[in-house]
Amino acid sequence: MMYKCEGCGATRELNKSTTVHRNDKWVVKEALCSCEKDKYMKEVLTKEHEGFPTIKRNDSGQKL
Ligand SMILES: [Zn+2]
């Protein structure tokens, strides 16, 4: 999956993702960016995700 930092625009391809709880948010550990302290990249939704009928409550960037 592709992740992108909203701060510096860096992208990273991750084959695995470990979701951890940090600062009251669920983040992907491997998506930690170095541009800011505790800055995590967010998953980029690609065309693979379109038409994939899953319901995600992900509007605020939090995974439940
Ligand atoms: Zn960054």
C-alpha cells in the first residue's frame, strides 16, 4: 500500500503495516515520517480500492 505524508509530500510503499496507538490516534508504525516529530503518512487510496465494497470509518484518519 502507498502512504503519503501530508506535511512534506513524501511517499512510501509499505508491504506490511502495523497499526499502533500513539497520541490518541491509530497510526501505521512503518509510515512514520522524519519531517516532523510524530508525523505519520496517511494511506493513499489508489484505483485498487475503488469498487472494493468495504465500509471504513476512516473520515478523520482514525481506524476503529
Ligand atoms: Zn513528512
